[in-house]
Amino acid sequence: MTAETRAKAGADSRTGLEQVYLLHQASLLRFLRARGAGDAAEDLLQELWIKASTGVSGPVNDPLPYLYRAANNLMLDRHRAETRRARREQDWSAIAGTKGGGASGEPSPERSLIDQGELRAAQAMLDSLGERTVKIFRRFRLEGESQRQIAADEGISVSAVEKHLQKAYRLLLDIRRRHDAD
């Protein structure tokens, strides 16, 4: 089903502007790409659809030129926002005293304190899994020992080592989810 037949099929439930949009969707996308929207062209086209489908306050005499102008304006708005964002980041870097406009490699003292507290909390939660699980986790993840070697040293099967590791991974995933939620 082409865009034209879709537009005709839904003609009774769509506004004139929506119908014109559906008929010229591909050409609007080409227009945005040709004007330099690049990877953002499809996102801009989606924004244009939202504007067209929510309706304008009054009738539009020439809907196609209106859509092209709206698409161009959306692209310009996005470009201006990106320019402001880049300028803001550059100004922030200058104020913070970082070299080359990048972020400082040193965390702030507040961030360091927060990170230390979170690390202690994560260590306490990991310790709650039991000494053997912590030992297996450390040997595998931090010391780089193989599961087979750990199993032989601990006198357990490789499957048991994997179960201990899964327990630790589930806990760490839970800690990360909590951290991300905050």
C-alpha cells in the first residue's frame, strides 16, 4: 500500500494537512536530508508529523509549501539548539578551568565522597552474599583466574562456580539499577 492509497483510505478521518503530509512524506524526508539534517532527518520528519496531526489553529491555503517551511524551521531550531548546547559546554569548560574544552579528569570532592559511600555500600552488599561467593567473584573478575582453576582450588564443580558468579552479578545489577534510579 503506497502513501497515496493510505492517505486516500484514511481521508475521511484525517485533516487536509495530514493527507498532504502522507502523500509527500518521502519527498519531505529527501528535502530534510538535502538541507543537511543528516541522521536527524527521520526524527525531524516525525516531529513534523506530530505537528501536522495535532492540527493547526486554522485552514492552510497551500499545505505543501507550509509543510516544507515547517520542516525547514524544525531543522533550523534543532541546529540552533545544538549550537547553544555546544557553546554552553564550551563556556562551562572555560569556567571550570579545563584544558582543551573537555571535561576535567578529576571528580569533584562531592562526587568523590558520594562514590566512596556507594562503593562501601556495594562492598557491604557483596559481603552479605557470603565469604565463598565474594572470594570466587574476586578471583574470577579481579584476578582473572579461570572458572576451572577456581573450581579445582575450592573443591567444587565449574557449575557451582558459575552459580556463585551469577549470584554476585545479580546483586551488582541490582545495585546498578538502584544507582541509575537515583
